[in-house]
Amino acid sequence: MQRLGELLTELLRQRPTLARKMQQHSIWDRWEEVVGDKIAAAAVPVRMKGTTLVIGVSNSTWMQELTYLKPELLAKIQKAIGPELIADIRCELAP
């Protein structure tokens, strides 16, 4: 009988698209660690659209701030989970 971990590993090996999506979504768990407390309090990952991470921001002031910080923020995210997984970020006002 196989262990659950072995079964999951085999499933992910057979379905590389699923494995990639799981890796992309790992940013949700590491968000505060990667972007810092201040940004994490005002902005959160909302969804992935291909290799673009969509970030929901609390207000237009933060949207403008993150627009200026985009290169630095993207570099931090790519360093944390890999440049091939998230190629761009886009901000939108959170509902």
C-alpha cells in the first residue's frame, strides 16, 4: 500500500499543469513573509491569470504605490517561488 505522500507525488508528476498551479499558489502562504507586513496589510493575492499574479489592493493610494514598487515587488516574488512561475503582477482595487 502506498503512502498518501507517494500518491500525491505521483499525481503531480503525471499532471505537470496541476503541479505548476500549486507552486504558483504557494505565494498565498508566503505572502506576508515575501512582501512584508506593511504591504501585506494593504494588498493580497487574489488570483492567477496565466503567469500573472493579480493583487487586490485596499485603496487607490496603495494601487499607485504598488505600481511604483512593481519591479521590486515582482523581483521579491520571483525570488521566493521562481521567475518561471510568476512573470508579471497586476493590481486591482479589492471589492
